Amino acid sequence: MGAGAGWDRVARPLAIAAAAAGAILGAAGAEAARADTPSGVDITCELGLSKFDPDTVNVAFPDDSAEYFSGAYQAAPGTRIRIDGQYPHVRYTSYNVYDVLQRPLDALADIELAPDPGSLNPFAIGADRTSPNRHYTAYINFGPIPSQRAANTLYTGTGQNGLPNYAGTFIYRIYIPDKGRDQFGDVGAPTLTLQAADGGPAPPSACANFGRPGITGVNQGVASLNGFGSQGQTVFDRNPPVWRKFTNLFQAVADSLTDSNITDPLFELQRQLDLADRGGSGGFLSNIHNAYLSANLSKAYGDVVVTRFRAPTFPNTRPGTSPMPGGQLRYWSLCENDPATQRFIQCTNDDRAVLGDNRLATYVVSTPGNRPANATAACAINWLPFGPNGRGVLIYRHMLPDPGFAQSIQRAKFGQEGATMGDYFPVSRYVSTAADFERLGCSPPGGGGVVLPSPGRRGGGRGQPGSRAARRTACVSRRRFRIRLPRGARVLSATVHGRHLRLRRVRGRPRGTVDLRGLPHGRFTLRLVVRLGTGRRVVLRRTYHTCVPRRPSKRPRSGAKPPRRRPGRRR
């Protein structure tokens, strides 16, 4: 999701993550705690789970609020994997299955797991989260997804390319155990066994051919591959940072190579390839229940990066809350990551974030030495360390949105994130120095937040390194539009529609002004609805940025005629 500025900087992190997956395929987790084995279950072909140790296997852009336990699968004809477990006392749990390229194939969230007879699912809104009866049974089926899915079943038989898939990994995730509970939410790890597809014991030959992995050191193996030197400051990023939805590995790599202030032609060319739709979905062991936005950062543009968005509501289960509450999302977080190694540097998730008025979340990213004095919880600011290298990548997660929450990342199409998410869309900008940010003052939690400088003004970040764009420029926040209509057409009205935009109605003339003053920095799409005297309705779309350099005036020389504007040319 945040690969480097050259192919080597992209390929090497991918190789690390691929090695991690390969190590998992050859690892067992005999050390992991297990739930009691259900009666009647043959554990001759029992499989293991290996925990990702964040101190060594911190790859594939993980979240520091999650615990990851992984195992391997390899399709054996006539068999399936049975999962016997209990719902843990946690915020969220799930199973995801992946192919060998770390792309997700299928998933089951906690709320999708039907309980065993006599048990209940504590993740249903309003359910008793303290009930002792919390057992479930699930399966990993090696066939393709049928038109009528079986309950509590994951399918691995078809890859994203439509071809048969025979092997890969599965990951058991746990987020935020209740206070006082252990890493498994006080229910132990699930038990996984290979059995016949009809529910009977697996034949001995299947167990032998399945090749139950030996107890090897997945953590040690991956740790030996992590890290390959520091990345210096680079210009292969945008100023200000641009947030985009993560769709797949190919789109992420292409964006990282071309999305910068100096490679716009290449960026537009790769966008025409439509990799967001053609490159499959997911990657980096992504969670099907999450959707992600990411923004690349560079220390070359400023010592401080400020990000602001409206924070969605969530069920705060950490105190052991019961019954199960609801929220706009099950979980959200913002993490600073190192793109060179795919490690998280630090995350601050929903129940640890301090918020301002109207649930305004403000994050500051800097090195510890450049941390502003007002980047503290007392000033309603969440601080994240930048990391050791010259580049970073912020990743914003939304998990399991409520169907009524229309501003989730899941609802946003690639390239239209801001229009869909509105106030919930993050906006970032650089601030040149910590002293510049400290001049903004302090607003306590529940207040309106510090007033951020506009890009290009004092303290608003540095320009493109080595270019003339670093000079200060004034910004405007009003835009004019001109409507191109058939000759002789008479305009009865032109109405502007757009999220956050002040509506302006223009009558009788094909020109108007859109007022963007007071809006956060970003790109806004408006819709112009024009009614003509003939009764015809014309719909036009315009996209404007809230801050652009003011164009220098071009005054004609003395005695020269002013340049003639072409009819219908948009300003």
C-alpha cells in the first residue's frame, strides 16, 4: 500500500512479505494455547497456529491493536478443515483465507459465525457479551464458492483469476481483548483438524500427504529478512499528501511509482490502465472486513504532517461493556508505517484517540526531535512518530461499517473517496517546522481544534525540493465556471450542487462563481444543473481544488490590445 519510489523499493518489500507467507506455510504453532478438544473430533490430523510476533514479523502493514495467528492449508481431495472455537471476549474476531500471493479469497467475521446449539453469538448488537455459552463450529472447504453457501464455511478452491487454487494461508484475527482478558479473550485458541468432507475422520493417507508442518521458527525466519537500509528523502510523493483507497497490489505499486508532483503524465497514463478494477482485490494479507485509505509522506516537504478528519462512532468494548453496543464502524485506526519494511511504527485507534468538538480527530506525525510542544492529548492532538526513514505511509482503516453509514471507505469508489466520505475523509498537509505548528496554539479536548495554515502560507510546508515551487504563493478559494451551450440558447437557471459547497443560483447568464472559502484543503466535485428556455436540462460536472496558486496577472503592454478570450473557455 505504500511502496517506494523505484521498483527495487517496491519489489524488496514484496519479497519480504512473500517470504513471510512462505515461512508461515512451513510453520506450526504448537506453542499457541488451544480450546478444549470437542468430543468425537479426531485430532490425528490436527493443525497448528503460529502467532505473528510484532517484534520480528512486523510485515504486511499490520495494526498494533490486532493479534494475528496463522496456519497453512493445502487442498487434499475429499477433506476439509474443521474449526472448533469459542467467541472471545474481544471487540472483533475473524477468519480470512488467502492464496499464495497473499490476496484474500474468503472470510468469516464474528457476527457471521452461527453459534452451536445452546450457545449465543455475543457480537450481535444487544447480545449478552458475558454469556458462558459461546461455542461455534466452522469449516474451510477446498472447493469453489457455490451458489448456495454452507453456513460457517470458508471456500478456497478458486483464485481471484478464476483458476483453481490449491494452497495458501489462513489468519485468525483478534482485536482489543476486554480489560483483564488475555490475548485470546480468555477462551483459548481454536482447534483446527483435517477431516473427511462428510464429517468423518480423514483417511490416514490424507493426513500423511497433507504434510503437517513441523515446529519451525516462523518468527526467526522472517526476522532474518526484515529491513534493508534506510531510505533517504525523496520527491516521489505529493505535497500536500493525497489520500487514496487501496484496491489491490498492482494499483498500489503503480501509484507509488508515478503519483508525485513531478510525474503527473505517468500517473495519468497508468490510471488509464484501470488497475484498480483489473488488478483483483486486496493484497499484503489484507482483511476482507477492512477498507483502507493510504497517503505517502516525505520528510522533504516539512518536519510536521497534520491530518484531520471526523471520527466515526464505534462500540467501546474494552471496559467489558455488555450488552453489545453498536456504532458507525466496528473499528477504525490510523497507523504510521515504514514502506521500506512494511512495519507499523505506531497506531492510534478509535478508543485511544483524543477528539475535539464534533468528533474532530487531529493527528500530527513527526520525528520525536521535531515533536511540537502542543502535539499532546491536552491539546486534543494525537501524535505519531514518523519512523527512521525519509518516507512514510499513513494507513487509515474502516472495519465492518453499519449499513446506514454512507461515508465509510467501503462505500467510496477509487478516485471518488472525498466526495463519498465528506467530513470523514482525512485531509493532510505539511508544516515546515515544529515552531510553526506551535504558533497555532492549543485547543483542549472537546474544543474546535487548532486552526491549520493553508498550504503555501507561512508554516504550510515546503515546496517541491530543488524547484521554484517552494516559494510562497497566495491561494484563492473562489472558482468561476463558464457554461458551454448551443449558440442562441437562453439560460433560465443554473444551480450548483455539491457536498460542502454553498449553493449559488445564476439566472440568465452562462457564468457564475462557486464559493469554496472555509473548506478544508482538498478536491471537490460539483454538479451544475442548467435549465434552458427550450425546456432542456443540461447537467455538467466540474472539479475544483480549494487552494491553488493565484495566477499572475497578464497585463498587456502599453498600446497593445488585450488578448481575446476564446468563447466557452473555462476559467
